[in-house]
Amino acid sequence: MGEPLLELRDMTVTYHTGRGPVPAVRGVDLVVDTGQTVGLAGESGCGKSTVALAVLRLLPTTARLGGKVLLNGEDVVAMKWGRLRAVRWASASVVFQGAMHALNPVRPVGEQLAEPILLHGGAGANTVSSRVGDLLEQVGLPARRARAYPHELSGGQRQRVMIAMALACDPQLIIADEPTTALDVMVQAQVLDLVSRLVSELGIGLMMISHDLSVLASTCQRLAVMYAGRIIEQGPARQVLQAPAHPYTKALSAAFPTIGDPESRLAPRGLPGDPPDPSALPPGCPFHPRCPSAFADCVDTDVALRPVDTGRSAACLLEVRP
Amino acid sequence: MSTPSPTAIAWQRRRAAVGRVWQEFLSDRGGLFGLAALSLIVALAVFAPLLSDASGLDPTHATGRPLEAPSGHFLLGTDNLGRSVLLQVWWGARISLLVGVLATLVSVGIGTLVGVAAAHFGGWTSAVLMRFTDFFLVLPSLVLAIALSTVLNRGIFAIVLAVGVTSWPSTARLVRAQTLAVESRPYIERAWALGAGHVHVIIRHVLPAVAALVFANTTLTVANSIIAESTLSFLGLGDPNAASWGEMLNAALGSGAVTYGAWWYLLPPGLAIALVVLAFMLAGRALETVLNPRLRER
Amino acid sequence: MTALLRADQLTVRYHTRGGSAARAIDGVNLDITAGEIIALVGESGCGKTTLARTLLGLQRPTSGTVLYEGKPLATSVRGLREYRRKAQLVLQDPTGALNPRHTVYEAVAEGLRIHRVPGDERELVTEALSRAGLRPPERFFGMVPHELSGGQRQRVVIAGALALRPSVLIADEPVASLDASVRGEILALLLRLRDELGLAALVVTHDLGLAWNIADRVAVMYLGRIVEIGPVEQVLTAPQHPYTRALLSVLPESGRPAVVLTGETPDPTCVPAGCRFHPRCPLLASGVDDETGRRCRSVDLPVLDGDHRSAVACHAVGG
């Protein structure tokens, strides 16, 4: 095994805006081994997309990246520009949120797929076009679709093109940010199937980001839940979903009920209030204003992740037994 | 009630928004200069009767000798009838500005009406209105203005009409595009679902959204109108009794000032036109940049 | 039980840019009775949004009628305006649904002003905001949409609809753009409105879990037709139609082997002959007897009744 593919050590990201510094990510520790799938769950403002972009230093210039981001042992934060460019896409690639709109509408998809290959020193035209054809076949599209324009493809097909693009330079790690959010249920199933198949066939590592816990649990081996810039629970995906330790995780999984479960029939469960604004976090545990089990200590004690079981940890003061 | 009424709050917000627009406007140097220059010119034009003696414009009371070069007595020299050029330029501002503003009101009025109607009602209404607009857009405006001026009685009204009628198409197209953008927003559909009629949707939602753009466009249109008026007057179609800057240029050329070398008769009205147009352009452009991000914002 | 709002043999066809005719709704019967919540589920292109808009009178049907309290909808502007007080709309995107320049008060009062509802406007707005869960209402009067969170904006939209005291609420993906932890509150609000005000609701969604959470009945749409309809407990736990079965099987946590349909979500401009689902039908593919197979490919199914009976549009299953 050796060293992990991706290791985040106390990663912090602060945006310096006109209104002062906004801590979007406040100390995240995460590990992705080769061939492993890790899910990162959370809602708007929790910092998960920031984490995804930070791995390849794709953040805007107003963002300050702190801590260590080790990709194959190399610290991305300290990389020189030339090395970073070589690493981008070739070692790790990203399937962005809203990826379907990230395609250039005036160029055929084949050309756009070829772009990263050519940028990373791909060989002659022939090799490139056959590689493009291979990539399309890998994601379940016929090779001749390379000549199609984005508007001629459906939402699901465009998402497949984005996945193909992420595979273009044979990366070892793929980060997928909300890959199925705007898709229909059936298309979502197709895309998740595809992703799982590719990950196991090619032995690449996957970090998948979503707000839907059940989607993550069905595709990933490990699951980490983020809230207000920190990971507040992590562990094996199945266990976290079925027996959540942290009250927030419980609420998140209750938001998407299991059909057939009489407890959720005519009983929608949610949390009062809204996900916190990173620029105005409450003191103590950031979740306490919305937490159904909050008590006196929660207001002033900043909670760190504590182990609750083998391989599982949660950031909560309660004596939680999953 | 200790809390102010909701309508009062709403107006407070609007005042605050206008205040913000004003602050941003002030930060644009060009806009500031344009606004300052315009204010000065408008003030001078409006208070001309108080600050100067109109009798100097009457040829029978001309005190200077014809085509005298600038001197201490006549700062910008005299025209071919011995009248002060400075006084004429000063009073000419009133005519030029008046015609410019009136023509713009006509133009923007028609343009906004047509643009909103075409975009809002769509279908046949839109097709007919837009072909109508295209027709006017394609017509050589100057030729049409000349034709109109010759048909109507000479006078300010004719010029206002000629200029207004030929410059509304561009406003119409702009307003139509903006109305289409606004009407595609979900809150318009919500208004329909609430039971709104055409009048409510247009007045409460479309016009406020379009107004900012129209206002910025208006300042630019005034500049164009002033140039158009000057052109028409220069070509001899203006009112000879209303001495606008274009009329002055016409008179200067016609009286042989050029061959005489009387640059003081030609230059001031020309420069005045250029200055006013520049001031409007700068202010209008600054206003547009300030208002546009707001339009794009949400 | 007489239906409050009913769709009777509704069809909506329109011509796309390419010139082809799209059959957005191809024959739908649906009854909504007072105080019931119906979930209308389906994927994109199935016609559920068009159906919602047609029921509200925002879209004119090509044929068929929409009946409110037994009477067809008016076609005149005045008549439709009256109807608007009875049936209201809640849109998907709460951010786009509110005019960014209007305050919360103005947004909620808009309906009242349009209909010139008698009474103290301020009191009515306060009551509506309060019912929608925004308390204290006065605090929100002067706020503009971008100062509110997604959940709060959706509550303002709901308050605006409630101000007119409708009897039916039609919600198009009411929680799709909201954060997961906020969904529950909005859905609970809809249930509470049903209980407190007797408000009926038609919730259009692609999320079957939502139907399980709040709906009494569920209607599954495919390519412009309802293919299965019935009580939620029945349809979602013991689905009959192969499409419903496939949809439920691909949900994570479904406990069934996933039946992932091949192909893309279908296009309303080319509706297959026979049963419209047959090209993707896993039941047909896995083998039915020749006679049934022949009918699947060539015989179209009748339009289902929209009332309280359960019904399935399938040659192979019940029907």
C-alpha cells in the first residue's frame, strides 16, 4: 500500500473578502488510498466544494490555503507552478459541480476531450482521436459522438462526457463534486453505476461530494460528513448511514427517507434554522443552535473529532454510541 | 405603531439604493466631470435671462461692428451683424438643450412603448411592431428628418418631431431585449399565477426593471438629439428666429465668415456642441456602468 | 367524494422549433379532492410541469378540460382571475420566484392588491407570514430576498400564495433547490397547512422519497400519461408498473436489485407506438408471452381514471 494517494492534514481555506476573512474550511483531515472511494457529505456553506477545488489549487486568488495537501506524498500547497500544471489532470482530476454547463457550447465534445490530452503532451492527431474514441466508449457513449456539440447531447450524456474528460490523462484520483445533482433518478443510477465500474476497473481513487447521504453510501466505502468547515463525523459508509452518531448526520439521513419505513411516513423531519454562514459562525459547537440534543456545554465548548467506535469518529459532546 | 409602516420601509430601501448608485457614480471621474459640466451648462442656459441682456441678440440693437475679432469688449468677437458671439452661444444653449431634451422625450417615449408592447405581447403584435421598427431603423434618418422639416412649418416643433421620430427604433430594440430578459424570470410567472393582468405585470415588474436601462440610454440619446438638431439647423432647416448652435453655424457659413477668416464665429458654437455631447456621453456611460451590474446581479 | 380540481382527458401539444409536434400531455385524468396531497412523480420530459401549469390555467389545453368544483375553467381574463384565488402556485426556485427589488411585505401583499381583497392589508400579510412559519412577521416586512436564506424565501412564496386563502396549492419541486436539512421543515409546513386549513395540494417532484414523506396518493407519469396511480403505501411498496418498479429499485436503500433502464429519458416529440414504455420495458425484454408482447408493441393503453381507485396502465400487469 505505502503512502496514501491523497492526504489532507489540517487543511484550512480562508477567503479574504471585502468584509474580512471568511474561514470556509477550518481544519480537515482526510485520507484517500489508491482504489478507495471516499464520500464527503454536507450542505451549502459547509466547505465541501472548497475542499475539492483546494486539492488542485483551483481556488480563487482571494483564498489562502493552509495545512498540508499531500498528493502521492507531494505537498500541493508548496508546489511550484510548473509542477502543479503537470500534476493537474495527470495525477488528479475534477468533475466539477454543474459540469454539464462547463462544456464549451461552440466546440464539438471530441475536441474538448482532446484538450487535456494535448496539453499534457499527447502524441500526434491519430493517437489523440483514437484515445478520445476509447474514452467515450469507456463511459458508454459511441465513439462517433465525438463530433457532436454539447447541446445535441442530453444531460446524462454530457455528464458522461465530463467523466470521460476527467479520465483523459489517466489520473490516479478523481474528485467528483455533486456529479448527479441535476439528473433524473434513472440517469443518476446510470452515472453512479458507471463511476463505480470505472473506479474498480481502473483502480483509481475516488472522492465523491454530495448532499445526498444515501447516494454516497451506495457508491463509497468511507463517508465523511462536513458542517461549518469541519468534518463532524466519519467512518465506513454503511455504518454512518444506518447508525449515525452525530445529531447532524442523523438529521441529514432523515431528510431523504427510506421508502417503506413507517417512521417517516407523513413525518418529514428537518432541522430548524439554516446552514450557518461561514463568516458568522456561532461559538462553541457550530451545530448547537439547530441541534435537538444540545445542552449547556455545547454553547461554549469547541468540539473536535473523537473516536466513537473502531474506524469511526464524531465531533459531539454526547456520549454517543452508534 | 413604533415600527414604520411597510410602505415607508420600502421607500427607505429605495432611497438607500439610489444613494448607493450615487456613491458609485461619484467614483467615476469621467461621469463626475460630465455631470459637473452639464450642471453648469444647464444652469447657465436656464438663468440666461437673469444673467445677461437678451436685447443683445436683436440685430437692430447690435452695438459692435460686423465680424470683429475677439477683444475686451466682445470676448468672442461679433457676428456678421455685429452681435456678440458669446451672447449668442449662451442663448443658443437654451434652444439646443430644449430641442435635445424634448426630442429625446419623444424618442424614448415611443421607443419604450413599442419595445415593452412587442416583448410583452409577443406573437403578431411583436411581429408587426418589430417590422415597423425595422422600417424606421433602415430609413436614412437625416433624409427623413429633412423631408419632415420641409413638410411641417419651420420651427422648433418640427425639429423635435423630426429628430424624435427617427431615433426611437434603437431605444425600442434595447427595451424589447431587456423586457424579454425580465419576463423570462420566474417571478413574472408567479405574478401571472397570482392573477395579475397585463397592466400589473408591466407596471410593477417590467417597467422598474427596464427603467434603469432606459434612463442610462436616455442620457446618450440626448447627445444624439443635440447633434441631429444641429445638423438640421446647419442645413438650413431650423427656425431662423431661434438661434441654436446649428443655426449659428449655418449663419456663419452663409455670411462668408469662413472666407473672411472669422474663426471666432465658427469655433465657439462647434465647440459648445462638442462639449455638451461629450458631457452627456461621459455621464451616460458612467451611469450605465453603475446600473448594469445591478441589472445583471439578480 | 367529489373532486375539487379535476383534469378530464387533458392533452397539451405544442410545436417545437424544429417543427415537430411534442405531446407534452397525451391524455390525463386526475382528481384532486379537498384536503388530500397528491404527488405527481416522473422524470424530465414526462409532462408533469406542463400538467401543473395547465391545472392552474397558465397553459391552455389542446383538448380536454380542467374542472374546478365541477365547472370548467373560465377562458376570459376576469374569470381566470377569480380562479386564481382558489388555486395557487409554489415554484421550484424561490430565489427566482421573488422580484429582487420588492420587499417581503410587497411580495406577500402582491396577490392581495391584484385582487383588491378587502380588509386590513397589513393584518392579512402578517397572518400569511405567520402561517408560513416566519415569526415574528414584522421582522421580515422590510427585508429583500437576498437577505433571506433559501428556506425563508420559499416560505415567503408560500405566504404569498396563502394570503389569497386558496383551496388548492400546486407546488412544482418545492424543495429541490433547498438544502437537505431545510427540506423537512418546508414539507412539514405543507402537511400542517393541510391539517389546519384543509388545503389540498398537488406536489410535482422527481423525488419518490418526498411522496413517501407527505403524499396521500401518488401518480407516476411517463411521456405524457399517468402509468400508475394509487395510495402511496400501495404504489411505493408494491409497485405494479415496470417503470415504477424500476424507479423504486434504483433508489439507494431500496433493498431491491437495481433495474437500471437503458437509454435516455424519452422525448415527447417521438412517442413510441403501442405502450409508450415498451422500448425500455424490462418486463418485455425479459420475456412475456407472444400475445402480450404483440399488444405491448402495437396497442396503446387507455387513459387511466384519476380517482381514488388504484390503476396501472400495463398490458402485462393487471390493467
